[in-house]
Amino acid sequence: MENTNKYYAGIDIGGTKIAFGVVDENRKLLISRSIPAGAGRPFEVIVKEMADTVKIVAADAGIGSDRIAGVGIGVPSTVDPKTGRVVFANNLGWRDLDLTGEFRKHWDIPVYLENDADCAALAESMEGPAAGKNVLVITIGTGFGGGLILNGRIFKGGDNSGFEPGHSALVFEGEHCTCGLRGCTEAYTSVTALIRQTREKMEVHRDSLMWRECGGDLEKVDGKTSFCAAKKGDAAAGEVVRDYIEYVSAGIANLVSLFRPQMVIIGGAISAEGDYLLEPLRKSAGSRIYAAGILPMPPLQKARLGNDAGIIGAALLGAVPPSPSVTPAGGGSTAPEMGNAG
Amino acid sequence: MENTNKYYAGIDIGGTKIAFGVVDENRKLLISRSIPAGAGRPFEVIVKEMADTVKIVAADAGIGSDRIAGVGIGVPSTVDPKTGRVVFANNLGWRDLDLTGEFRKHWDIPVYLENDADCAALAESMEGPAAGKNVLVITIGTGFGGGLILNGRIFKGGDNSGFEPGHSALVFEGEHCTCGLRGCTEAYTSVTALIRQTREKMEVHRDSLMWRECGGDLEKVDGKTSFCAAKKGDAAAGEVVRDYIEYVSAGIANLVSLFRPQMVIIGGAISAEGDYLLEPLRKSAGSRIYAAGILPMPPLQKARLGNDAGIIGAALLGAVPPSPSVTPAGGGSTAPEMGNAG
């Protein structure tokens, strides 16, 4: 019997790797693979590799290119909804690039572009207890990204250019951020920030277990170094983790006070720490929201799709109707008229 | 000829005064008056005075109580949309109070409750170049409040409890805020904060012109003290104003990066400073938004309705349909279904 199902390919561009996958009509991820991002190479080279790889991955799952209905791409960037261009990807050094057009030079297929964290949020918002809720999904890895799903749609802000949860100042005129600003939430809460905080603490605690965790080499410190040593009882590592969690909780509380989601989901590399991270995070964020104890802190849960959320969400872009949360700019007056009600 | 027009009464509860007004069907404010807030008096006494006063104000405009179609009340508080209760008004010390029910003990009329800054935002969003745009209105007075109008509706967040722009941390674990948290935007950007900043600077600059502006009495420092002395060339006052504007611009930039409004409007007592405030504010906020120079800083304008915005917006609550920006909690699943699109 011939298989006439449709499939959707997703590409998730991260700071260190690019992930590929194919989903079926039931949102099931049939295959996934990742390659190093190879950041720093010419844009055109990276995009050609992406187009080649996604075809190979589909073929490896026994799905011919002709059975792929569309390719969705999640980019760690602001995306222009009118042109499909990458506006500004601070962690990749990309600025004003025609990713859609460049991709279609290699594969003439419908291409959908969206912010990577928005893709992950879209996928997570359809899973388990999140389904049907207004959900804030925060993805903590190289950056502190996120997506807000309101009424099943990606919240894109008042001019459709998106929602950047990591680049509001949390520490007025604090640490320099890769985006060019200072004191951004991302500059204190990303895994990159955690690595910086870990190294700083190690330099003043030469006897910390963290040195053993990284083989005595500061260059080998990663996002797990402090957590691993803290779990073994190292006091300095415990301080790193505790302080880091306070920053993350403050960043999340800021967003809850503004957006009041019905659920908060934490994804990205850091979510691998599970309840060791999430339990103190719930407690701290709950005490930092506006009207704490009066208005509820929404349930805070670990992402269910793990690293696959970005791929699945990107693939879903081709499967769900486009969903701006607001009328595009210039869409005409929608202000209420007294006459209608008077 | 008998006048059969409908009229709408508005009450705007502020930290220091309560303002009253009546508008006609064309949003025109026919009369307004204000009385001292008398904070600290029993809630019931304040509400009775409000009901008595709004009737008197209407009568003074020649409008009998029977011609008032409804009373809208703007409260500096989170408002529960299901019960019409005041949830938490940090600047008044009110918590979980049935303002609607208490008011109707004195006047049995439709009563509409909304956050005061949301009321002001609703009124401002219908005026001049803001009409039809997605507008962020920031009201700076006793507090740093605001309202976001998306598609002509008040943005109420993911659980309809509202949007609190002043109580996200701008200075991680900084100054104590009246809301109980630390480092809130409001704690650096309200006129109350400006007065604190003015006094602090005066204490280290005993020769500053600011002392003359307040008659040598720290208790008489107000939101104009530093601005007046700065305009006369006083260096210390200039520093107060410059630093204050940096805080305000950072607070506004944080919101622009998250919400990307098409226009920002500044209202409240501070807006009386006009371009002396707004010009440096535009420049600084424009440099503090995410992707500055790539994504646009929306036009930043002075509010057009001045102190009347809160009264007019409150009155309009009774004239425009209720407008939650999202489906109320429990409104059912709205997540997209693959099946519909596959």
C-alpha cells in the first residue's frame, strides 16, 4: 500500500550545532541528526550544508524529498515576518540575511522561518498539561531565549518583530552582553554566563572540587561543572549554583509579572539538571513575582521534548497556519469606536 | 428639545488624589474635579465619598444621575476580571477588596473596574497619531504604571490578571519597592524615586540650587525640584535628572524589547517636563532596546490627554465592549491541531 502521508522537515540552528529532523502529521519525530554549527564560515556555505543535510536525513528515514511538504527553520534571531529575512542573530553574528532565498537556491520548497525559541515554545505548548494553556517557554543554552504562546499562537509583539525575553536589563548597566547592550537577563542566565560565573568563582577558590570536574583546565569548564561539584557538596560550587538560580528566577519572575502565563516551561541544555535546578527555581521565582502570594506563580515544569523541541517546532511551522498574535503593522484601525456602543 | 444622549462617569484613583469626570458619547470630557485621596482612611469611607462626589460632579454639569449609563473606576491595582475585586494596590495598601460591591451600596449602577494605567492607555490610544496603533502608554507619577493596547484591546496577560510594567527588576536586588520586591523599575523611575534621588544628591551637595528650589526643606522636595534647578544650570541637579532619565529609558527599552509597540506614550506628572525630558529619553531608550539600530525604536510622544486620560479611560470602560486580549483561563484548548493543516 502506498504511503501518501505528508512529512515536514525542521532545522534548528543553535550556537554550537545545527539539528535536523522530520516529523509526520501526528507531530512524531521520525529521525533527527545534528552537525556542528561551524559558525564563522561564510553564510552561503552554512546554508548549502543545511539544504544538503536535511535531504540526506529525510532519505535516511526512507522519505524522498518529494514527500516533504515544507522546511521550517528556527534561527536564534529576530525574523522579519514580511521578508523572511534574518534581522539580527547576536550569537551567530548574522545580520540582515536572506536565509529563505539562500536556502531555496538549493531546494525550491516552501520555507518557513521563525525564531528558534518560538519554535521550541510552539512544540512544547502542544504537549501534556501545557496543551491549550497560555505558556511561556524559556530555553536556556548558549542564550536565554523564549517564546510565549497565547491562544495557541506565537506572541510576536506589537509590530510582529517578536519577543526577546533575554535582552531586557536585569542588572542596570551590568555585564556586557553579546547583543551589544549591558546587563541583559541573558548575560546572567545563559549557560555562557554560568560558565563565566563558574570560572570567576574557581579563580578565588583554588581548592574547589570544580577544578577536578574540569580536569584543572579553565577552558574545559562547561555548564555542568558547577552543578556536578555542588551535588558532591563543594561549597564554592554551591554558591555558583545558588547565585545562578537567583538570576534565572529573577529573569523568569520579571516575565511572569509582565505576561502572566498559565504555565512556565524550562528547556535547553540547563533543563538536564531537572529538579536540582527546578525546585529552588520555583521557590525563588515564586517570591520574586509582583504580588507574590496574592497572584499565583504559574506551575514551572521541565520541557518534555528536550532538545527535539526546536526541530519539531520548526517543522510544525509548515504544518500549522501562520499565526501572528496581532494584526500586522498597517492593518488598519482597530480601536473601539464610542458610536458602536453608545 | 430633550437631550437623550448617554453619559459615562469616570473615577481615577491616584496615590494622592481621586479625580472624577463625565464624558459624552464622543469621548469629550464635560467636567472634571479632584479631591485628596485621603489614603489611610477606612476603605468604606473612601468609597462612599467617591459615590457621593461623582453624583455631585455630574449634577454640576447639569447631568442627572439617571442619565449616567455607567461608572468606570481606574484603580492603581491588579483587578480580578472575574470578581471585579481589587487584588493588590501596593501604593494604597489595598488588598483583596470588593470595590464594585462597596460602590454599589451607594449607587446601584453598572460599575466597571480596571487598572488605572490601563484606563489611561485606552484613552490615549484613541487620540491623534496613536489611533489604530499598538501602543504602550507609560504613566509616571507616584508609580510607574502602564497599559499596552494591542489591536484596540487592553493587553491583560496570559491569565487576564494584567500587565505590570513597573515591577520587573531593573536593578537586581536593588532598592526596596513599595510592592515588597527589590530593584523594581518603579523603585527607580517613579516620581517618588526621583524625589528620593533628589534628596540623596542634595545631601552631598549642600550648595546646590536644589536647596533654594525647595525652600531649604528636604520635606518640600518634589518631582520638579531637580528639573527646575537643572534648567537653571545647577550641576548636581543636572546629574539627578540625567541619571533619572537613564533609569526611565532603561525601563522603557526593556518593555520595547519585549512588546515592540508601534508607539510609546509618556503620561503622568513627569510628562509636564515635555521635551526637556522626552528628547534625551528618546535618544537613550533608542540605544537601549534590543537590536538598536536594526529594529526601530518606536516614536515616543507625550500623552495628549494629560491628567484627564485616567478619567476618560475609566469612563470609556462603560462605553466600549469588555476587551480581554486573550481567552480567559479555562476557555478551552486553542492550540493548533496538525490534523487541520496536514
